[in-house]
Amino acid sequence: MPDLSFLLLQTLNGLASASSLFIIAAGLTIVFGVTRIVNFAHGSFYMLGAYFAVTLIPRLFDIDRSFPIFFAGVLLAALGVGLIGVLMELVLLRRIYRVPELFQLLATFGVVLAVEDLVLKIWGPLDILGPRAPGLRHAVEILGHRFPAYELFMIAMGPLVLGLLWLLMHKTRFGVLVRAATQDREMVGALGVNQALLFTGTLFLGAFLAGLGGALQTPKLAANPHMDISIIAEAFVVTVVGGMGSVPGAFLAALIIGQLQAFGILIFPKITLVLVFLLMALVLVLRPWGLLGRPEAGHGRVVLPEGILGLKPFGPAERILTGGLALILVLLPWVGDSYLTKVVIEVLCFALAAFSLNFLIGNGGLVSFGHAAYFGLGAYGAGLLVTRLGVPMEPALLATPVIAGLGAALFGFFVVRLSGIYLAMLTLAFAQITYAVAFQWVEVTGGDNGVVGVWPSRWAASREVYYYIVLLVSAAAILVLRRSIYAPFGYTLRGARDSVVRADAIGIDVRTHRWVAFTVAGAAAGLAGGLFAFAKGSIDPTLISIPMSIDFLVMILVGGIQTVLGPLIGAAFFHSIKDFFMPLTFYWRLLLGLAIIAIVLVFPRGIVGGFESVKARVSRAGARQGGERAGA
């Protein structure tokens, strides 16, 4: 039984962690509340705050090595990050506020990739230790135990920032507008408020808080190029648990999560990675809008759906292109080398997974941030059946959609009860729970070492034969999903997506239809994961990680979420570009990020969607000219 002093120290550690999380998450929740943008670049702002601090503070110490100088360096670093947030809003986000919200998310992901490589270019790959805070380098004795004085300072910073934000939100016109926009952004615009200026100020405040959180970490945590990904998931958890747009809710959630992390490692050492996501899942199931959040004003109104708007049969040109592509894929092993065959196998696996995700988003309006969970369940199901139980490839591959489908059915039972950003965040929570199980259940999954020796049967061992297996299986699965899109089931899903109220009124069981769609999409993704596992010969937890889920989202958004075949084009484009850039330069993420940003700006509805828009404009122009000639 731990003594009282030890429990007190753990509580203080939890409070210090909670303060850090709150400062970072407060900026994220304010930005989302006003702009409705799920800002993945918030983690990049946090990382930049740390790097700015370790660069500025040592130079300021040349003037005077005192705590006020240290804190001035922290504020200057946060101010610099705030200005970068303004730059991102002016150059990028302001141009795309009217495009579907998922494309705004894609744009911020492009910023994440670009910033990560810019950091590597400027500061290098090595961790950089920041200077310790003068006057707070010592330890304070508490009940016979020594506790860092800087941690006590961090405990005080959380309530201080909360108090300053309360004054800003309640005693200034800007704060009142932020709170009003959080509740009903459209009404604020209707009242004549300059929304552009409001959004710019909000991005500055959010980026400033993220930079402040990063700068304050430097005395105890080295700045490193992977800080952005490591913090963004926890910041999202705090934001969602507290309630999107609620600053007091973020503070309460940070306190709960800080203590959960502090004591969870003592009580549940085997599931430390999953505790916070279990909390998020529990809160979303019981109170979908968070602890102190409120349902958005105007909830349930009809909005322009972000998905497939209309279905058109293939014309002669589309049939010719499809037939030509099919012929190329059939002949590829005979005209290409083994490396090209390997790349196309991976593209086919990702294309099936991306198509299954667009089946969810484009038809049902169910945005999943954790689709990699089912891809990984299929891969692990195939790998464990082959390596642990000695099952041949054929039955193992047949089992992958069943395993992933069961997982999707279980998670989907809770997911389809929600909507909007809360639904997306619950899918993220379930994906992270799956990731934590794969990472920490070392006895079964191999932990971070994964599972090796996942090879096809002897008759399918050659790359050419396995290529045709992947081609046939993935093409058949895509055709089945495509047929479902054009079937009454697909029309029913789109009807429920466009208006739940109207669908309910005519007797459609919306929840059951969405649950079935979620299960089918998960099963298809699991089949793609099984094919990928046999192609690679090994699997590891990265197949279930957040970056993999984001990759699937990028594929469908780049291709075109409002088209049927867009995900296939997006998967081929994204994976091919990634495979092309990686060997050329160490800074391939920068090029890829800029390419994604360019696509969002030039083709805000994806490559295929942009092509169809151009074709429609050309057709209208031709019809107009024909009408003018006829009138003449």
C-alpha cells in the first residue's frame, strides 16, 4: 500500500501533466469552436514553440540569466508561433473555408508534413535540450520527498492560463464574439461581424497557446522532430472529453486525464496507452458532446452533403479508360520489373481500403478517423493464423474480412449512435484502443516487433502469381462495393446522410443501415489488410496507427470524395508520389505536403472531382455556343 506522501507526489505529477495538456488543448478547442476546422497542424505549432524556445532563450541568456528573461523567451517563442498561425490562416485556410470541412483537415495535414521536414532542415534530426529555468532548477522537499520546483511552476501555469482566458472571453469584445461563434457561427456572420478578422484572431490565439505549451516544455523535454504526432492525439482527447469549444471543459478533462495517467501506470501498467482513449470512448458514448460541451445550435439542419451527390453511368470515354487500365494491370507483370509489380500490389491493397472508407464517408456521411483499425485487424488476423496456428494462406485470407467485420460491427454499434465530429473522434478512440492492444499484448502480437513470416502458400509464392491474386480479389471486392453504391442500399444510405429527419419520417431504420455499412466497410478494409500482410511478409502496429488512418483519408480526399472512383485514383496518386519522392530526397514529406496543399487549393473536390467539374464547364460552354449559333 503506497504511503500518503507517495500518493501526494503522484497527484502533483498528474497536476503538472494536466496543466501542460490544458494549455495545448485550449488552443485546439478554441480554434475548432470558431472555425470548425479539425486542425492537425496544432501539434506542429506545439513543436515549433519548443524549437523557437531552445533557439531564443540561450541568446537572451547572453543578456541576463534570470527567470524574467527566461519567461520573456517563452512568450516570444509563443508569439512567433502565433504569427505563423496567422500566416497559415491568411495564405491557406482563408481560401478554403467554403470547401467541405474534410478538405480543410487535409490542408492542415499537408502543413504537418511540410513543417516536419522544415524542422529537420533547419534544426537537424537530433534532440535539442533547452536551458533550465533560472530560480527553478532545485527540488522542493514535500513530506520527505523531493519534487522539482519547475513542476510546481507548471501546476500554477494551468489555472493562470485558464483565468486569463476567462477574462479574455468574458471581458473583451473579441472573447464575446468567440463564445458566440462557438455556439452559432452562422448567426454571428448574419449580424455583420467580420468573420475573416475573427478567424485570423482565433488562429493566432490557438497557435499562441500551442507554442506556449511547447516552449514551457523545453526545460524538461528536449525538442525533437516527432513532438507533433506524440501530442496531437492527447490534445484531441482533452478537447473531445471536455467538449469541443469549451475551455473550462478542456481544463476539467485535462485534470482527469492527468490523474488517470499518473495513477494508471501504477494500477494498470499493461494498458497505459489505452486508458485515455477508453475514457474518451466512454464519455462519447454516454455524453456525446463532452463533459461541459453543448450540442451545436442548429443541429440537424440540412446542409450540403460531403459525399457522392449523383450517380452517373459510365459513358463511352469512361468505359474505354477503364478497359485500358484493366488491360495495363493484367499485362503489368509481363512488361514491368519486380519492383513495379510490388508497388502496384501495395497500391491495389490501399485502393481497396480507401474505397471501403469512401463507401462510409461518401454514401453514409460517416467520417472515420480510425479506419486503419480494420485494415490492421485483417492483417493481424491473417498473420496470427498463419504463424501461431499454422493455418494455410487460403483460409487465413478468407478469415480476414470476418475478423475485421466483427471488430467493425462491435465498434460500429456505438459509433453509429453519434454524428459529426464526435462520431469521427469515437472511431479514433476505438482505433487507438486497437493499436494499444497490438502494441502492448507482446505475448500474442509481438508488440512493436510485430509478426514475421507471414508468407503466401507455395503455389502463390512468386510475386507474379500473388500479384494476380491481389488484382482479382481487390477488383472483385471493389466491384461488390461499387454495386452496393448503385443498389437501393446505397441510395438509402445517401438519403439518410442528406437528411436523417426525412429518412426517419419515411420509415428508414437509419441506425441499422449505418451499422451494416460500417460493418461491410470494415470487412473490406480487413480483406485489404490481409492481402497486404501476405505481400509484405510481416506486420507491426504501424498498420493501425493514426498516420495510417490519415493516409487513407488523404487518398479519398485527393481522389475526390464526391465521386465513386476517386478513392482508386487517390490511392494510386498518393502512394505512387510517396514512393517516387522518398528515394529522391530525405525531405520527401515537405514535397508531399506541398503537393497536398496545392491539390486542395487547385482541386478542392479532388482530382476526379476537379476533372468532372472541368468537363461539365466545357459541356455547358459547348451547349451555350450551339444555342447561340442556332439562334443566329
